[in-house]
Amino acid sequence: MSPIPSKVLFTHILDNTMEGFVAEPVSGSNRNMAFWRKTSFPVARHDYRPCAIRYNEKLDLDPLSIAGRAV
């Protein structure tokens, strides 16, 4: 069995860490949606119709977990 090159291992660990930052909080990462709040991450919502008529406004929507509530 050949060893894994350090560059490949580091890239893999870095990718997994970044995925954890943006992951759904119910998976156990991104606790309290901290990354989403800090970056104003556009979290998917089931309905944007109330916002569709608001042009050139910052919406300031709180992020929601897939569980349907703020965690």
C-alpha cells in the first residue's frame, strides 16, 4: 500500500472542513448557523413570493434550517 501524498491529504481535509462550514446545521456542523449568519448566505427557502415585489432592498432574512426553524 502506497502512502497518500501530503498535498492530496491536505486538500481533502481542507475541502471537508469548508463543506462543514456551509453544511446544514441538522448534520451537526455549522452550529447555530454561524457561517450563514456571518456571510449572509442565501439559504434556500420554500417561498420567496412575499419578497418578489421588493426591489433593490436588502431582505435581512434570518437563515432557516431544513427543520424549518432557526436552530
